[in-house]
Amino acid sequence: TTYSLQQYDLNLFLIINPERIPRKTWPREFLLLLCLFLLVNAQLVMLRCLTHIRNGRSVLINGRSVVYPRVSQRPMIAPFASTCSPEYALHKPPNHTQNIEIITESISTKREDSQLPQSRGSHVEPATASVPQTPKKPKKTRFERTPDHEIFVTQIISNELEQAETILKDFAANPDYSVDPKTYNALLGAWIKQGDINRSLGVWSLFARYGVRRSVRSYTLLLNGLIQCRRSALLPKYIESLEKSKFRPERILADRFYLKESTRVPYTLTDPKNMDPKICIKLPPSCPLPDGTYYTPTDDSSTESPIAKQIKSERSRIEESVRVYTKCLKQINELGRTAQMSPGRKLMIKWFVSLRNRIEAEQRVIEKKLKENTKVEFHQTQLLSLPADKLAVITMHEVISSIMMNSQGAAFGTTCASVGKAIQAEIKYTQIKKELKLAQQKWIQKRAKNTYQRLRSLKKFEGDAASEWDSTVNVKVGSSLVALLIENAKVECKGDDLFDVGDLPAFTHEIIHSRKRQKGVIRAHEEVMAQLDPGSCEETLSSSYHAKLMPMYVAPKAWESSRSSPYLHADAKLMRTYSASQEHTLKVADLTDVCELLTILGKVPWRINSRVYDVVNEGWNRGGNLPYVPGKQSIRSPTPPPDFRENPEARLLWRREKNKTNQKNQERFSLRCDFMLKKNTAEALLGEDAFFFPHNMDFRGRCYPIPPHLNHIGSDVCRGLLQFAEGKPLGERGLYWLKAHLASLCGVNKVSFDDRVKYTEDHIADIIDSAENPLDGNRWWLEADDAWQALSCCFELRDALRMKDPTKYVSHVPIHMDGSCNGLQHYAALGGDIEGGKSVNLLPADCPQDVYAHVLRIVRQKIEEDAAAGNELAEKLVGKVIRKTIKQTVMTSVYGVTYIGARKQIAGQLRDQEVIPDEKLFEASIYVTKITFAAMQSMFTGARQIMAWLGDTARAVSRTGTTMQWTTPIGIPAEQHYRRPGRLQVKTLLQSVTLAERYDDLPVLVQKQRSAFPPNYVHSLDSTHMFKTAKLCHDAGLTFAAVHDSFWTHACSVDTMNIYLREAFVELHSRPLLAELTEQIARSHPDLQLPPYPERGPLDINEVRNSTYFFH
């Protein structure tokens, strides 16, 4: 050690050789040196440690670096800092222990003689010879701490990149400010995202111009930009620059901004002679290699039979995920293979390994306690029922699915319950499978000669499966695994500096306040959300719904009872029940007709409309922003006001608007997740000749497809992607109905059928242009109310018109016939209400009657009167309230919608239409709701009388302590399950979860029973109407599908289906339904006195047969 003490100024130059100093003494010696610097108030040129002292690899003190590689222990000395005296540069360090003693002595001497410094030793000069200190340079202001930086970030988000670049240049050129490399990287990444590689290279040159050192992230962004813009010829130049920068190329491979395409071509990052050839960057097939050639992948896919695909689809998706992760783990040590994985997949594999190991350790602890007869809770023993790898996959998938659907945080209790339910289902599947591995499996293989017989034999052994867990066990099992995931799942967060990296928790458990209550949520780190972004990482998202049931590749099995299943292996319930009493009733009820009708609906073959899928996929690749195809980009943040720096009020308002934009962007993220689930399902089914949607029903008898993500009950994009697999020629009337259907999809559905056909014929040129240039033409189809279904019709109509005889064109598009406010139709038929029947098309008319338009006229008239009287709110609403504003409220009024619910409906419509400022939205929704309710008071008098009677009946029954139960006209036992939920607190590892227990012995909610019975009873009637229509159509050889009160068939079959749906309605309402309901209640409650039901009016129900627009 060489040192110089000059009147309180100490210059210390230190070289440490680990061969001369024992490793154990390092921490003490290092702390001693730090104390020296602090106590003597030494003037340090630089003190910086690159790695931990105990590693013995490198120390950098006072500008001099001492590096000890693990192979060679010879120190490499970096140059001194500029302030060091050159006389010490080649000074040989003496014995270390002696130096430490001298340093310590100098410290103690300085303390004793602090009042009068004296010379001590040959290296100490008198106080009069002190060296004058150079004045300190003024500290620069960081650009990131100025208000202009907030404007800079907003402009980047809003894609105002030229203005942002101007701000950056101004502050970078100002010597009073310093700009962080992350700021340069933000602008560089924004230009690359825009696809402007020339402007990106311009930002790249700013690093050198203003003396800013480029980071690993800078190289990552630029290399990605060159690949995305297909400028691979420039790659060698910047790869050489990367090598000269002394950064390790391996760091680029793990960067989250790295290219995320699933199919990639390895391209060597540097010369294989100097670098490991496994270190490579990834080029997509669309990007040429630097030599101008392209990579052509080989296709080794093999076809499978439909039955093989179905068995593969139904077998435990958890096992499939475990197999995939295990296969990836075998390749994880190969750097080249790891580089070809998407960031989301690498993240999942990392979690899978750590979580699996942690669960295995927990299982060993539980097994040890069981052997020692130590008390172990029931939910802990259930963790031994499955291997650790399966438990890890289930936990990861369920947590990720919950978080991706709730970007602000998934509810802790709900997530834990879903994990517990998934684990219970897997345990049941595994136990059945274990029993079939020995004698029973041999018995089945010996006696069952085909797959169907084997599957029937499998059902014999389901009774040995595990019993159902209650909600407490579900939550405790789920919370145990969720806690382990939160503890062990880490995400690597990289900074711009090479060593600025660390692992942070991927998930956190937080307590938030919601509506004056505390609520636990699970949130993901922003790095996790970025790597699992469905816009760029579809592979990871698709794995999260593997456990859900997909559409069937073969026709589903026939429903036989409430405990059977239409799937070959998987379980499914006939009814989505909520009480044990209803399940018991289903077991003893005769459901032969219902099972037959559900089987009919499930055996309708479907296929993906490949032309619509191509447009959906291309629209998504272009950035989205199409109906039901959310945009990939975030919504632009509002521009800061001119007086942003000076005016606090303007700044506050701007930040509020920015927060609203952030909320919309979070909602858009959830929409992207939902869309990707639908798109991935369609992609998996693309090219299949046919697939099927097995159906089940709710407690009222309404039918739903079991596969959740893509089905014909879904949104417009789902319906546009689906078409009948079986095609039928249009025939004489098919072309007419195809044209009328297209007009209805465009919103022209309140005129006669002939006028709808005329509307379509007037837009033939637009239809052809939409079919030939969906995204590059005039895009007329996007103006339709149901744009994707309209595009599907455009393809069909264009192809039909090209034929010499359009009647011979084979059509696959379903044609819809929808009920006119179907709830009111049933009420009018029940009460024999002539006026109500006219308003909902139960009686013949020249054109369809629109009950919503009638209410709208009354509402608009009232608004105009109030505006003329000087009402300011009414003045703002004149001409702004449209049919869509009040349609939902009018439709749900007969289903018992409350005033609060109606106000929320109208507020949502006004918000979407953007006709009123947000600060006036609440007041405006109250005003419109009041006049809408007033307009409906004079209408539907017959319906309101029946609603009141049904409500009073349900109240009288529920006051006896029982729920409202009835049997639908088709024989389905229905029960309203509304009871006061019991509160049960379950203590978990992270928090206490309050469960809403629902048992048959809990108190009945009288008010809920009363308000819910009228709509539920009407829904049971419309489900009966649908079942009867399906039966008639099936017997006649028609293809039939339904979405509640919307009936679908081929264009050539519309006229026949119209006859059958009217016959089914007349047959249903020719029965004394209210009298039958009264008799049912009297049998179950003989001592109960019910009010008399309203007498039926003079409406002739047979007139429905002659009503052209009953369904239209």
C-alpha cells in the first residue's frame, strides 16, 4: 500500500493479492479500509466494487482495477485516474499486514492531534504545505426529474416521436443537464416500433454525438429493429460494434425486447472461431439471411384420425403440459435451443422447475409427519395425491389465467378456489386411471373391441373416484400452492447496465380497499405482463386454457341421464346446478326428452370459415382496431396543456385524463386476452372438416355449448368465424333469404323482407368489393351492426352471383330468425293481451312492429318539451338519445330490471356514444332513466299484471322457508337457488378468505326469489319453445342451431323453419300454463293460499301462424 497524508487529504492506492491474504480475513480488512476513508474524510477519486469481495475476482479502488480471473491469479492493473500522482504508478506494494498497521496508526494519530496536525513518518508533509483543492464542478440536473420528461414520455406513448426527439436533443445539448441512456433507448424503441429504421439509426448516432455510452438494451433494440425491418444486411456491422463494446452477446438472448416469433432461424452472432457458435440471434422465416437467401423449414406433420384427435384432446391437458415442459427442460441447457423459445415459454419453464422442486420438498415434509404420526390437516394430505409436476402446472395455469383476465389483480379467494377445483378434478381423473392399469384395464381390453365399448366400460369404475371437496378444502389446497408460487416464481428484471440485473418476485399478494372493504389480490410484475402479452406471445397464452374442454372432433355421445357425458372421456354435467336438492331431483326425474333434444343440438356439425379467419388474422397482424378485434397499440395519452409547468390545476386535469386513458388501456389488455383465446381456438380447428359443440343447460332449461371460448353463442367475431360444415344448395328461396339476412346484419331489420332484399341489391358493388378487398377496399362491411357475420355473407353472396344459376350454389352460412322482444311475446301470449301482441308481432302486419322505437318516440318528445322549457340537461340531450340507448332497458323491463340497473345500462350507452361529458354522465343517465320508465308505464299493462302475480306467488312460497320450484312445460325440474349465503372465514397462509357458503338449510332470500321468478319463468318458456322447434326441425331433416330466442338454419330451409317455430309457439301457449303452475305449487304447498292468476285476454294465439314478422 502506498499512501500520502496531506492535511486531512488522503490519497490511497490499494492492490490486494488474495494469495498473500487469507480469504477469511477479507471482510475485516475491507471494512477497515472503508472506515479509514470515512473517518479521515479522504478525497476519493473513485471507489467502486464490481463484484463481491468474497469472490476474490476484482476490486476497483481509486480508478485502478485489480481483476483476478479464476484461472489466473495475476492482477491486471488498469490506468490510474487523472487525479492520481504518477509517482505512485509503479510503486510496489509492501507487506499487507504492515500496511494495515501503518494505516491504523495514521488514523489514531490524526484523532489525537486533530487540533494541531503534525508530520508523522516520511510520507507526511507539514500542514503549511497543503495542496489547494480544485473547485467542484456544478452538479448537472437530470432530465428525468424535470416536467419536460413527463411531456417526453407522453409524446412517445402518443407516437409524437418527432416532438419527443426535439426535446431530447435540446436537453442533451444543454451542458447543465444529463440524460440517462434509458431515455435514448425509449425513443430508439419507439421509432423501431413505428418501423422507421432510418430514424432509429439517427437516434443511434445521438449516443456518440452527446457522449452517452450505449447499453445492452440499445444493441438489443437495434438488432431487433434490423430484423423486423428486414435489413439483415446491416447486421454484421452492428454485431461487430457490439463485440467492440465488450458486452457479452449472451445477454441479448434473454432480453424481453428480443424477437418473439415462434419459428426462427439461428444466425451466428459472431465469428464461430472466436465465439461459441451456439450464441445466435433468431431470424423469422420472412427475414432474409445476411447473404440474401431465405430459410425454408421442413414440414414433418402427420395427420390423425378424428377419433384419435378427440381422445388426445380429451385426455388430461395437465399431463400434456407436464410432458411439454419436461421436454423443454431437457433442451434448456442448450443455449441455441433456449434462444429459440419465446420469452413467455422460458419464463414458464423457469417457474415450473422452481415450483416443482419446492412442492416436492413440501411433500417430503408431509410424508415425514405422517410416518411420525404427527398431526397433518386434511388439505395437506391432498397434496400427496398428485405428482409435484402436475401440481406446479395446474397452479401456474390457473393463476396466469386469472391474472390475464384481471390485469388490475386477480381476487385471491377466487383464484385459490379455482386452483383447488382444478386439482380435485385432476385427482379424480388420476384415481380412475390408476385403477385401470391392472386387472380392470386387462378386462376392458379383452372384452371391449372398439373405443366406444372401452369408454362405456370405463364408466363402471367412476364410482371409486374421490368424493367432492367442500369450498373450505378447495381454498386451503389452492392457497397453499399459490403461496408457494408467489414465494418461488421470480422474474429477471434487466436494466441498461451490464450488471444491473436481479430476480424479483413474479407475483405479489396485496391487500386493497374496495367499497370500504379489504380485499386480497394477486398481481403480476410488469415484466411478467410484458412477456405474457397476448399481442406478442400467443404460445404462452394458448397453454393457459389447455385444461378447458375444446369442441369435439367426432359427434358427441347421446345424453342418457344427468350423470352421463357427451364426451368420450371427460366429465360434463347435464345441468349447471347450484343446490343438492336440484341434483337429487334430476336423478329421479324422467329426462328422456330433454336428453334427446340436447343430443340433437350437439350433433350439428360446424367448421371454421377460412376466408373470414384469414381477414381476422390479417387485421390482427395489421394492428387490430376492428370490431371485436382490439388494437395491439395502447390508446394515446392526452397531450399536456401549454401551461403544464406553471398551472397546477391544468396539470391535475391532464393527469386525470391520463389515468382514464391508462384504465382504458388495461381494459384493452383484457380484451386482447379474450380475443386471443378465440383466435387460437379457431386456428386449432382450422382445416377440420367438421367439429361439434356438445350442449348442456342451466337450471331454467336454457342451452349453452360446453366449450367456452369459441362457439355460436359468442360475440360477432365468433359467429362470423363459424359456419355449418354441411352445405346445402340455396334453392329458389335461399338467395332471397341470404340477401334479407345480410340487410338485417347491417341494421336494416325494421322494414319488410322485400325492402331488405332491395337494400342488399342496391349495395351489390359494395358487397363484391368487401368480398374481394376486405381490408384494402372501401370496407363497406365494417359499417354493419354485425360486421364479421356480414363479411361472411358477402363472401357467400359474391360466390353465388358469379354462378350462372345461383340457386345451385352450396351455402354454409347460417340464416337467423330472431324473436321480437321475445320476453314480451311470451307475456302477451300468457295474458292474451291484444295490444301487447301487436307491439311484439304476435299478430299479422305489413311490416315489423318496433316496440323500442315506440318508447323512443315518447322519450324524445319528453326531452324536447323539457328543452323548450329551459332544462339545460335536456338541451344537451336533444337528438342524442337513439334506439340503442334505451333498447336494453326496455327489453329487460319485463325481466324485472331495477331502477339502478336501468340507470347503469343507459349510462353505459351514453358513455359509448360520447354524447355527454363525463362530469354530466351520472345526472344525464338519471334523467333519461326516469323518462324511459315513465314512457313504459302506459305500455305492457297485461305483461305487468302477470309479472306482479308471478312475483307475489314466489314471495308467498319463499316465506314458507322453501325456494321457488316448478317443472317447465318440457319436463325440466327448475329451482331458484337464491339463499342467504353463509359467511365462513378460512385462514390461509397469506390471508383469511371469507367464503359465501350455499347450503340447502340456509335462509331463503325472499326479495331475490320474488324479483327473479318472473324472468326465470319466462326463460323456462323460451327454452321450451326452442326445444320443441329443434325437435320438429330435426324430424324434418333440417339443420338447426339456436342462441336462446334466435333460431338458425340453412338459407334453403328458412321457410320450413318459420312454419315449425310458429307451430311450436302456438302449441306451447295453447296450454293453460299459469293454471298448471298454480297446480304444481298447490301440490308442493297444499296449505298455501295463492292469489288468483290474471284472466286471459281475447288474443287468438293461432294468429301467430299468420304473422310474417313473429320471428324475423
